[in-house]
Amino acid sequence: MEWFSGENVFAILAMVLGVLTSAGQVWYERRAPSSKRIGYRVQMDTAIGHDAPTGESNVRLGLFDDDPDMADATLVLLRLENDGSQPITPEDYTSPNTHGLTVRFAHRRIKAVAVTVPSDDADLMENFTRLRGFHESGDRLTVPKIHLNKGKHFKLLVLLTGGKVGDEVTVSGGISGGKVAVNRAVTLDEAPPKFSRPARLITVLLTACLIALSTIVIVRGDGHSGPMGCEKGTLTVTGSTAFAPVAEKLATAYEKDCPGSTIEVDANGSAAGVRELDTGASKAVLTLSDGEKAVGFPELEEHRVAVSVFTLVVHDDVPFKGLRTAQVKDIYSGKVKNWNQVEGPDGKRGPDLPIKLISRSDGSGTRGIFERKILLGDEERQEVHTVNDCRQKVDPAQRTFRCELDSTQQVLDTVKDVEGAIGYSELRSSTGVDGLHHLSLDEQAPSVDDIEKSDYPFREIEYGYTYGQPEPETLASSFLNYMIRTGGTDVVRAEGHMPCSKPEAVKICAEG
């Protein structure tokens, strides 16, 4: 029998061996850190009072010589870090109080505390306030519910009296689906840990399996390099301007792999694309829509493509890093007209600048998502008027103005150029644009990586619509399959969207 060849038998054996070794690795690594875990360790615990011991390994520091209450002073440096595999969010802490963790210095009393954070995480410092639960009393220090991404840390430098060096330091608190645990620090004279023998064996076996399977695929390849079901012809992609950069890269990649295919991207807005498709003028049209189409259009067939994350953007002269959803609603309703009426998480108000709303035109899919997800239909617009010139000066007595633009790129170009401007866009399109920055919402940052666990509200499914179900072996059918299930999903993910076929997005796309 042709299937029962030496190559196929070897491939099956290699696959089985790979599965078994992977299962063995999972079993062996049961001691690996929890998916959510905060680890802590004491990096320094030293006496600094004038009664500090002298000797070969200790030097009298001569501190606090004139203060008898500090004779037994000690200094502790405590490091807390996210050493699990997932981010820790404020909602993950199980404490019903304002604070999330409690640090106890047995037999000692806290005199002063200083916090240090890495230079690239300076925003963490905003959390260490009494309002958020940062408080010391006796031998206990409470720590706020701090958002810590994987691998991130902060340190507490604590001045103590009473007790002695080496007295127990513990950190307690609950993490939903995880734990808080002590780590053992590696000392300077210790060699770093090496792979164990079982770990080395598993690595070698998995590598051998991958090399064997790759060799079989290369040797037995049939020369086909394009997507499965590669088709020729012409297809026009209309609709979303926010998703247009992704569509253009998908079209280029497909045309390269499938000679004889021509895919033109003509982004004209989600609603306009749906209306145009509904005429049925051509079945060689695919329309992309930010969110589900409006009620009606029964002839259009729905295809769920990806989850897209959107974000609020502001001009760089507005210092806020985030806002509450209620504040955004007040801004877009016209209740709040100047940034000096807006209060940040630290209690500071913004600069004396009139707020200018830079919006998408009516019928935009991105605007529809913003109104549904953030404004929640509560649009009190009697105090907002629409203008044509986004850059006009504002009379302080005048109502807040909103200008409406036809594309995501126009919104970004305007926000970065206009002082006091705020707008919204798809996340990837606005990332790295000079002159503006993203805003978090309700202390949650816009992120595709955290999409499965996050409750960040400003996100939506990207839909593809065709006039009826596309016929098999047509370019429309092949390109849809490429975009949703095969090689095009890598392009979608690389452009900052989560394909609906990926495990992280399956549940979100299924719920719609």
C-alpha cells in the first residue's frame, strides 16, 4: 500500500515521540510557577544603627549616633515581582480592602519607606499613595493593588527599629488563580542554575523530532507554495478604513503567492461598504466592517475575521495617561469643555486648554463601536456642535466643538497637530505616531496580548461580508479562507489584531 511507506512510518513515530516527550515535560515541570504569581525576596537586611556589630564582615556605619531610639536600626530592601506567565491586574487581588498585599517585619517597627521602580516603568509610582492603600503601621506595610506585567518588579527600601537583622519578613495576600510566594535569591558567589538532565534529554528529543518532520516535509514537498485553494481572478475589498492597512498587506501577500490574482482595496467606511455590497452589483466584492452590520441587508453573509482593539488618543500636550469611562462620556457630551476641568488618577487637573473632539463621520464603523462600547448610547450632544475646520480657535464661552473626518488616518493627523485634541482609532494604526499618545480606560491599557483575560471595553469583532455565500473555487472564497484560517492569520496578528481562529479569540468571536 502506498501510504505504508518508510517515510510515513518514520513521521508517525516522530510525532508520537514528540507528543510523549511533551507530556513528560509537562509532568516533570509541575513545580513551575503558577500562571499568576507574585514572588518576593529580601535583597538586603543590614544593621545601620550605632549599635551595629563590627567584625570581619560588618562595618560600623556611625549612623544615628545622636538618636538613642535608632540604636538598633536596620535597613531592608525587599523586591516584589511578577514571576508568573500572565499579567497581574488590580482585579486579580482577592483582598476586599483597598490594598492588595501586606508586608510584615516580625519583631520590628517601620520608621520610613522608600519605593523604587525601573526607569521604564515610572508610571508605577502613581500607585504608591495612601489613597490607594499604601500605608505603614507598626510592623506592617500595606501595598496597593498594582498592575504588574510579566517580569516587572518594584522594590521597597524600609527603615526599621527593634528586632534584629534576619528577623522574618513575609508578604501575604491573595491572587485569583495564582499565589504570592517567597523566592530564593541567587547570591553573587553562586553559579547560575543549569538545565537538569531530564530537561536536557527532553530538549534533545523534541529537537530531533522537529528536524525529522521538517526533513520529510522538505523532501516530499510537491512544489506548491501558495495558499490552499489558490485562485485567479479579480476581487475588490471595501469597507473599514481602520482595517484597510491589514487588508492591503493581506492582498499583497496573497497576490505574491497566487500569480494571476488581483485584489484591490478600496476602503470607503464600514457602513458605506455594506450598502454598496447590498446592491448585489458584483459578487467579486468583500466588505470589511468594524462591528456587525446594521439591521437589515438579509442577502449579506457574515464571516468573523478577527478581534480589533481600539483606543482613545490625545495630543501630547494633554498629560493624562488614562481616563475613566464616565469622564470620557462627560467630555463627549460637552459637559466638560476644558482639560483643566478633568482630574487625573493622581488628583491633578489638566492644562488650561479647550477640548477639541476629533471624530469619525457618521456611518463609520469605528465611531459606531465608540458610541456603543464607551458612550453606551448616552449621547448628550446638545452642548456640542459640529464644525468643518478642526484647527479653528475656540472662544472660551463657545460650546465644545466636534469635527468629523472620513478616515482613521485623518483623525490621527489632526489629533497630533491640534492642541487639546482627543480622538479615537484602531490601536495598531495609532501606535508610534509622534505628537499623540494612547489613553487607558478605567486603569486598563489597550492591548491585543491581554485580550483573553482583559475587560478592556473598547474592542470589537472585525466582520467580513459577502453577497450570499461565495461559490467554492472563487477568489472571494479562497481569500476569505486565507484571511480567517490559513496563512493570512499571521499577517492579521502581525498587524495588531487577534484572528478569530486563534485560541485567545475563539470565545470572544463566538459570543459576538
